[in-house]
Amino acid sequence: MRSARFVIVVGGGIAGLAAGVALARAGIEVRVFERAHELGDTGGGITLWNNALGVLRNWGLEAHVCDAGCVLERGELRSAAGRTLVTTPLAEIARRTGSPAVALHRAQLATVLVSALPPGALALGREFVRFEVSDRGVRVFFADGSAERADVLIGADGLRSRVRAQLCGDAAPRYAGYTCWRGLATLPFASFPAHTAWEVWGRGARFGIVRLDGERVYWFLTANAPAGGRDDDAPARVRERVRGWCAPIAEVLACTEPASVRRDDLCDRPPLAVWTRGTVTLAGDAAHPMTPNLGQGACQGIEDAAVLAECLSAQGDAHAALARYEARRRPRTSRITVRSRRLGWIGQRERACECAVRDQLMALTPAAWMRRAYEANVSLPLG
């Protein structure tokens, strides 16, 4: 039986950095390898819901994340005409769960996580190529010709994970049927308040707005489209797609820096039956990529990190520890992947009659039922 004395994490995204923090806090030597030469200022905004903040609180990082972003107190789902369909009392849920929901820039979250890593634990500019497993552990090979040996390898290298491809096969991701534009706007508080997140549903499209700090607002637009589309003028394409929608969408777009706008097709993968083999496992989007409709992608990666560290520190045999990690995480992440895809299917309805029925049903759904559905995703089933 071989214990996990040294762990390699491939991927310096949110899940990989979180795994590094969790393992180091558990007293396990860890090194996180990221192919980019710098983490950069990419990805726009992110919302960390109560479950992720609960983990970060246990790591002593909750206050740092709250200081870097905007604590949310209210969520609203609206129609394109501006009618409020659903209100989520985020402040009340925070009191019950013990942790808030926070919106912040991805780069700020990465900075908080990197600051919690031991010195030298993050290696940039190291591109993973393949791994080999033997009775001496896992040997990890990089594009620069170097290699490292560890007791355990964790693939946290995202939707198109190379670790996953070698471990489970190289099937293509599954396109959700809609693409997503994202951007950052400099917007006064009078136009959109702090502590509030909106999602506006139209026909075949949804627009989200959340304030990140005193100046910036993060927004996104999802719209039904063939895969692989590109834009000559993305801001103009977005403005045309939501023309006539409720305020302050037009003002948000008018205050957007064009260079901040990016477009990505949204994809997930069907839940895996197995994502661990021996001393190699997956975490975050490498294990369970999901559409962003529930905002749980990064949150589930942070949960993965907490459970990984707990299992590897408590179980002497690394094989058994990783098997227990997967057994604890796979059912929950599979449910959330399915729920997220289903919610996207509902939100992206395009026919006028379907959208009218959808909006009316959302408005008539009892508030207590909606709150329970939300809390089922943000409760923290760890330990």
C-alpha cells in the first residue's frame, strides 16, 4: 500500500489551485503545474455560491474573497420585458448556511488561492503531455522534455483535459446548443446596485448582470446558435440580440469596454461512471464539466478539493483514498450536471408560446419550493 506523500496537480485553474491549497493545508506536499506562463486576467466574473464560501471559510479565505468582490443579498429572475418572475433571498440563505454568495473577478479569486499556496508550489509554463503509472508511483511528462514523479496525479486541466483523455478516452465535449458572450462594464451604482444578481430570460436567449465591485459590472448573454460561430463585431451582435429588453441592459452594453467581450460555445460532458484509476484521478471540469446555468462549475471544483484533501490525509493507501473521494463526489456532481443542462434547456426556449408558459410557471412557483431547490445545490455535504 502506497500513501500520498507527494501529489502533482495538472492545471492552474480554480479547481487546480483549490486542490493545491487543500492538500497543503492537510500536510501533503503538492505542486501545481500550469501550462500558461502567467495566470493572467482572463475569464471575467464568477459567482461563488454559499457552498464554495463554506469551504473557503474552513480554509481561512472567506474574508479575503468577500473583500475582493461583492457579497450578494438578492437574486432576481426577470422576463425580457422586466417583469420579476422569481426572487431569491440570498441574504436570508446566507444566514442559514453560515456563508454568503460572492461575485468577483476570476483573476482576483486566483490571486487569493495562489496567496494561500506554499512558496514554490505553483509551476507556470509547464505543459502536461502524458503520464505513466508503475509500482514506484506516477511519472508525469511535460512538453519541455522534463518529468516529475509523484505518488498521486490529479488532473484539473479543464474541459479538454489531457489527463482525462489518457485516463478515460478522448471523446469531444457535448455542445449545449447555445453560445455565450461575456463582458465587463464600468457602471454607476445608480444604474445597477451592489449585492444583487439578475438573470433576464427572453426567447432563445438569457442576459445576466452582477456587480463585482464599486466600478465594474460583469454581464453575460447566452443565445441559441450553431457551434463554432465567430463575430466581426461582438458588442454590436450582442446589442442587436437584446434590443428592446428591459433596463439597464442597454446601458450596461453601452458602458462595456469592447476589448473585454469574449465569446465561447458552452459545453459539458455526460457524467462519467468512473474517473479514478489507481493513483490517478480528476477534479473540477476535467472530472465533471457542466454548463454554467447553476453557477456551480467552480464551486464543485472547490468542493472536490476539500474532499480530496480529507480522503488523502485520512486514508493511508492512496488507491483506497482516491476511490473514496470519487464515491463521495460523483453522485452529487452528476446530479448538478444534469440539473444544470435541464435548466439551460428551459431557459433557452425560443417559441413565443413556450416562453410565455415558461415565464408564467416560474412566476407561479411557490417561493418556498424555489428556495429549497436553490439550497439543494448550495448546501455543503462534506464530512
